[in-house]
Amino acid sequence: MTLTPPPTDSGRDPISPEQARAALDAAMAERLGDNWADEDSFWVLVTGHDYMARVNGFGKNIDFYVDLLGNVTIEEKPLDPTQSSGRTIAWVILILALGIAYLFARAVGWL
């Protein structure tokens, strides 16, 4: 049994993953700047593939979606409560670890 894809309503064929990646890269460079992926940049690629990417930076999430016809949709959202509380917990753990290391060094006589 051979399955054939259903015909498209508009007669247009879906774009290839390579074309989707090119459209996604162009949209990301336009929105975030050409050097958004550099280490010195504040943007972090959280997840992505040929048809989608999510970056995080400056207290917001930006989602880029490419549909099968090559149209790029961009959605900007603030950080959700889980991300905010996770950052707070990470800072608390870091400060506690530094405090414990300082107290240990004082107890041993290194300071």
C-alpha cells in the first residue's frame, strides 16, 4: 500500500528544512542583531530546530516559528514565574555556598 500526501489547497509545496533554517536565521539576525549568538551577547538559545527557536535574554523569551510555507512568526513573552523563581533559587544557593566556604575557611584557620 502506497500513501500519497494530500494535495495542498494553494498548490504550493512545503519548504525544505534547509529553506526553513535560512528563513529562521534571517529573522533572528534581523530581530536580535547579526552577532546574537556570540558569547558576549546577552541572548541564549534555549531550544531550537529547523522550524523553531527560542532565545532568552534581557528578561524575556522570544520565540521564532517558521511554518511550512516559509512564513516566520515572532512571539515575545516575559519570563514566566518558573524561570524567575529558578534564578532566585540559583542566586540563594550560590550565596549560601560562598558563605559556607568562608565559614569553613575561618574554622580551619585559612583566613
